[in-house]
Amino acid sequence: QVQLVESGGGLVQVGDSLSLSCTMSGGTFSAYAMAWFRQAPGKERECVAAKSRSGIGTYIRDSLKGRFTISRDNNKNAVYLQIISLKPEDTAIYYCAARSGQIMTTPDYEYWGQGIQVTVSS
């Protein structure tokens, strides 16, 4: 059974940087495209970044380019999301997700982490 566990969230200040991690267990990590989604209160879940199985293909939401970076380490079964220059509107629950096949920017992912809160305080 594939399990995803996120870590690294918390309360940060405007302008800070943050790194989220997600590790997979129970599956062959390199067989899955990985993505980070976020959901703010009262808003739909949105894909912020995704990485293909090989790590070559990358998606970053247009409005977040320059601040969000996704990477993966297939040897460590982990995917990372680095965020710089955090803004109050980045406040959300961030979810790690995995799917076999290609990157998707819609929530058509087979496996999800439990989510981790990121709160940006001004």
C-alpha cells in the first residue's frame, strides 16, 4: 500500500523561504509522477507543481514561477517543494500526490498525503 507523508510545513513570515518534503513508502517511487497541490480555505484544490517519473518533465503553475521549485530524488523516494518569498496568499494545506503515468494538473492522482499546513503571517 502506497503511503505519502509530508513534512516541513508550519508558521512562517512574509518573505521567508520554506521547503516541504514528501516521502513515499510501499511503492516503487520511480514509477509515479509526483505533484504538489494546495487548498486554501474556501478555495478549490490547485496543482502548484509536478514532476515526471524521470524528473525531466516539470510543471510549475504560471503564477508561481520564480518562487516555487519542485525536485525529486528517486534514490530517497522523495519529492520536494521549495518556496521563496512567501506571501500571505500562499497560506494553505499542501498535499503531495502520486499517479502512475504522466503528469496531470488536475487532481487525478491515485495516492495522496494527509496534507500539511503552511501559514504565512504578515
